Amino acid sequence: MLFNSLAFAIFIVVFYNFYLHLQRSRTWQNAWLLAGSYLFYGWWDWRFLSLLWISTAVDYFVGRRMAATDDDGARKRWMLVSVCTNLGILGLFKYFDFFAESFAVAAGSLGWQVDPLTLGLVLPVGISFYTFQTLSYTIDIYRRKLEPTTSLLDFAVYVAFFPQLVAGPIERASHFLPQVARPRTISAGQIEAGLWLIIWGLFKKVVIADNVAGVANTVFNGYESYQGLDLVIGALAFTVQIYGDFSGYSDIARGLAKLMGFELMVNFALPYFSRTPSEFWRRWHISLSSWLRDYLYISLGGNRGGRYKTYRNLSLTMLLGGLWHGAAWNFVLWGAFHGLILCVYRPFEIRKRRIAKAERAPAPLPVRMGMAFGAWAIFFVLTVIGWILFRAESVPQITHFLTHMWSGATSKATGDMATTLMWCALPLVAAQIWQYLRHDLLAPIRGPWIWRAALCAVLIACLPLFAPGESVEFIYFQF
């Protein structure tokens, strides 16, 4: 069930009406929320609900068992039950065929003929997201940072909460479970902010992302026919598409949560204004990058143990972060690329922090502005190169882009593609600059009520006028 579909519009109207009528009873409201979440998820394939139930039951039970004993050995064994169950299911459905086929190819390159044993399993939607979410719960209990909930209903709502179930944000139990456990009041401010986030998220998805997707798909699918500027336009189109698509989903999820009295974490904070890779990962897919930092990078040793171990830990974390996105080598290359630039940038970032701490007169404003713009431009180019690796489906495709996009060559389609990209990206760029200058992601609705009403009316009117025709699935549903 897509957020931008008629089926979801009908579902949310019916669901929300009953949800509001159950406000006097938190238990019944949570039960209704859980039933709605299971209906929402089961709309794709009801059979995959069983995987959701397994993760819920196992991690709820494991959490209670770990809290019931002070024996470190027993706690570790229970933790392994959670890890093996969750990662075992994820590995079976998402990675088994990938590694089997990769092994067969590697064996073939050595002269061995191996027929890959593949299962052909359909990837359950959202499995990567809810797997990491439930794992964070048991890991936090194991680390004694969290007390387990005694309510299976509350925990099931935490796992299956439908606004963020299939594409995040990946919520921590310490942040979300207390909201499930207490009575919720819905203020006028939450409703206004929630409606704005839903409208703006739909606009970013339907009007911006889905339209520039046509440009990106045309160039990437027929890449051999394009040179120079056409390839640049295709890469920039995907850069806009993936941000509009994924951040649009996150905005809609946060908006729906606000309408129900919940607060989800901010998952995107103007990432394309970043000037370094570490800043980018503090702004892009924040729930995943913070998860990887807290549960993988730090567990590997973080920045303890010297420079080279830090580089190793950064590289491994980003490699696994790339693989999390999908069972394909382009995602591994994308993760390796970001791991590399994190390592390259790290000495300069450390030096910059040391200089900032020293008592030195700042450079003149024009110099600082020029340096800031240069740092942004360099990293933005690196970001776009990274998205080529992410979007490409083969090594020849990557090679063609990286070797042919630097010339000024054009084609008959250049003008039309550039025009589509410009008109779709313009409202996004304007809004982002406004938010950046105001240091406020809700800046567009801080003005007088007549301005807020007019802005929302214009965005709503644009949805049917500029929608590409068919509902397009969100990119991150495949992860």
C-alpha cells in the first residue's frame, strides 16, 4: 500500500477516524494501531506477516530473559538468539542468492564449474528496516542501557508502527516505546505540522522525484547512447530523485505519526549542504547512519586503537552499510567509495577542529565564504559520483559514466532533459535554501496563517496536475 495511492487515502481516513474515537483507552487505541499496521503491511503479501511476528515474539522474549538474569554468559547466549534469528531471516531472504551466485562466478573465474544453489525468494518489503529496529532493542537491553517492556502489545506496536515500518526512520526503543506506553494527546500544533509534512512529502515524491525519475531512467537505461552533459544531467536527476523520494517518505511518515500523537526522529537534515562526508552522514538517513555508528562502528573499536584501526573500522562500517542497501555489487562499491572518502577526509577534519580550538583570528569573510563554497562544491561532486555507483546496474555502466561525463558533448535530448530537471528541482532547491538559512526544517509554515494556507493549497493543487500518471513505488521499499 503506497502512501501516494488511492487505497492508502481510503485506509488512513477510516483508520484515523476510529483512532481518534479510541483516545480514552490507550490499550484499545494501541490494539487498533497494531491491527491497522498489520493490514498496511499485509497489503503487499500477508504471508510476510509471519516474519514480522517471529521478530516480534523472539525479541520480546529475549529482552525479558536477559533482564531476568545477571549471568553475563546467559545474557550473551540470549543476545545471540536474537542476532541469529533476525540476521538469519534477513540473510536468507536478502543475501543467500547473491552470495551463492557470486561464489559460482568466482569459482568459474578459477576454472571450476559450479551451479549456484539459489532459492528465488521474494524480498519482504521493509525487512532491513524492522530487523535493525528490533535488533537495537535487544542490543540496548544487553548493554544495560534499556529496560525491557512488559507489554507484548506495546512492543508489537513499536515493531510494526505502519508510518515508518517499510522505509524508516529506524526508531530506537528508548525513544519510541515510552510514547507507545503513555496516553497520547494530539495538539493543534502537531496536526498543523503533521499535515504540512505529509503535503510537502507527497510533493517531493510525486511532483519532484517521480518526474525527474523519467530523466534518470532514460539516461541510465540507455547510457551507451549518451555522452558528456547528458550523463551529467542523468546523474543529477537521480541525485534529486533519490533525495525527493526517500526524504519525501520520511516526511510523510513523520507527519502521519504527528497526527497520531507520536514524534519520529528527523531522518534528513538538508544533506546536500554538506561539505564533508562525516557531515553528510549526520544529515542523510540519520537513523541508519547513527545505527551503524552505535552498533557497528563503536563495536568494532571506533576511533580507539590508532589511525589505521580507525580507517579499518570506518571502511568496514561503510561496506556493510552499502550491503545493507541491497544484495548487489554496486551497493558494495558505493559503501566502499564512501568509506574511502571518509578516510581521506578524516585527517583534514581533525586538523580543522584543532585549528578552530586554537586562539587564532578568523580569516576575512570573503575568504571563509569562498573556502566554504569550494568545500561544498567538491563534496557535492563526490556525492553525485557516489549516486552513479548506487544507481548503476553493471560495471560497464559505471565505467561509461565516469569516463564520458566530463566532456561538453550534447544531444538533441539535452535541452528537454535539462528543462525537466531544472523545473522539478527549482522548488526543492528554493525550499532547502530557505530552511538552511532559517536553521529550521519547518520554516515554510512559520509565517502568517494566510501564507501557510496558500502554500499548502498550491502544493496540493500541484499533486494531480503534475503527477506522472501512475503511482511509483518508493525507492527504499526494495531495501
